[in-house]
Amino acid sequence: MATGSGIGPCLPHLLSRETPSRLVWSTRDPRATYGDDLVDEILAVQPDPVIWDTTASGKPDLVALAYQVYREFDAEAVICISNKKTTWNIVEQLEMRGIPAYGAIWDS
């Protein structure tokens, strides 16, 4: 799961296709913000990504969205790349449901 520019650190993993994954990316107008080439490249390698355009659809309930995709994909874990507050909230809420969830720890 990524929000906004959090997609950057996710790209090498997504584009390598070495590990099955399903992207959840919530961002403002992805094509206008990041360009058609990047969005098309993601769509070419990701099976059924969830790209949530916050300009068109508003901000989603990220915990609910992560949980839904986790269940649909039968994922082993959720990795969240976002700002500190959002990452900690998503990781905490998913862990409370017994889901392995990981994000940056900002301890250095």
C-alpha cells in the first residue's frame, strides 16, 4: 500500500515481478501528477492494482481498503509506505486484526 509519492520506494519491487503482490495506491490524480508513462508501466506489470484517485473519489478509508485487498489477494502481509501518521495508523489497525503489517519506524 502506498500513498502519494510513497509509490517511489515500491516501484523496484513492483516492476521486478519477483514476488506476487497487489498494489493499493491512493494518490491525487495519478496520471496528471506522475505521468501516463509511470501509470501505464504499473498497469502493465500489476494484476488488478487498486489505484485510488483522491481527486475524483475523495480520500478512502485506507484501513478498510487495505483489509479488503489483503483478503481478496490472500496476501501474507501488508507493507505500507506513507507518511508517519498514516503508516502507523494502518499498521496498528491491521495488526489489531491479526494481519502482519509493516511500515517505516522512523526511529533514527
